[in-house]
Amino acid sequence: MQDRQRIVNAVYHSYARCRLNNTVIDDFYRYFLASSPKVAAKLKNTDLEMQKHLIDHAIRHMVLFFDNPSVITVAKMMAIAKSHAKSAMNIEPELYRLWRDAWLRALADNDPHFNPELAGQWRAVVNHTIATLIALYDECSPATRQEPDKCPNAT
Ligand code: HEM
């Protein structure tokens, strides 16, 4: 297993290189929206210009979340998990793979130093956030299953 700090350094510099030309997030949304009619339907009423700023911010938190997150970063991730959960926007777990693949594709287009090792490092960082969002998708996740008032239909 690679040293986490090394992964964080690599993706941090990769994102800095991508941000020099400012197209990585546009490319990401182009790929993500084209990835499935379900994704396009979920985002049909979204102000994409506003969303692009929010995603830039979220990506920075995603990197911090992978390694030694602050209380602010954890709170940010919990807020994203809550808005994406079944009881809110109902972002189904299978859609996260499309998010990750669109992001890796956009990085490959925008980072001149992109290579298979860096792809693996980004994948590790994104998977860490995705695993958390999916674990909190359903209020009846293992974390809350023991609380019958929050999870009346748990089996
Ligand atoms: C790691 C993956 C993801 C991250 C980090 C992420 C992050 C965010 C953030 C920061 C926001 C704005 C604040 C909020 O509503 O919580 C947002 C909104 C949203 N996200 Fe995600 N998201 C992810 C995956 C997805 C996926 C897979 C979908 C599926 C279509 C999705 C659909 C949406 C929608 C519909 C909104 C609301 C946009 C609006 O306000 O109109 N997200 N996301």
C-alpha cells in the first residue's frame, strides 16, 4: 500500500496543473452528463456554472478527506452525503462509478503528466469519498441500523 502522503502530494499537484487552463471541470461535466440518461435527468434543473464552483471546492475537500481530514472537511463530506442520500436527492450508488470515470477522463485530458500511476492515486482518493457517500446513502445503513426510531423498516 502506498504512503497516503505521497498520494495526496501527487493528486494535489495534478489538480494544480489541471487548474492552470480551467477546463477540467467543464470537461468533467460534459463527460458526466453524457455518461447516462439518469445522470442527465438528475442534473436537468441544475445551474451548472454555480455547480462548477461547488465541485472545485468539493474536490479540494475530497483530497483532504483522504488524508487526515479536519473537522471542517468531515462536516463538508457529511453535508454532501446528506444531500445525496436516498431521503434527499436520491443519488443511487451505481451513479458514483460514472462520476469517478468522468473525473478520471477529464483529468487525463487536462493534466499533461497524467499516467497510470496517477490514475490509480486519484482513484484511491475518489473511492474513499465515494465509499463514504454510498455508506450514508440509506439511513438504514449499518451505522444506523441499531437505532430503530431512525430505521423503522430495518430487517
Ligand atoms: C464523489 C462524488 C460526488 C461529489 C463529491 C459531489 C459533490 C456535490 C456538491 C458539493 C454539490 C453541491 C452541494 C450539495 O448539494 O451537497 C452537489 C450537488 C449535486 N450533485 Fe453531487 N457529488 C458527487 C456525486 C454525484 C452523483 C453521482 C450525482 C448523480 C447525478 C450527483 C448529483 C448531484 C445533484 C443533482 C446536485 C444538486 C445540484 C443542484 O443544486 O441543482 N452528484 N454534489
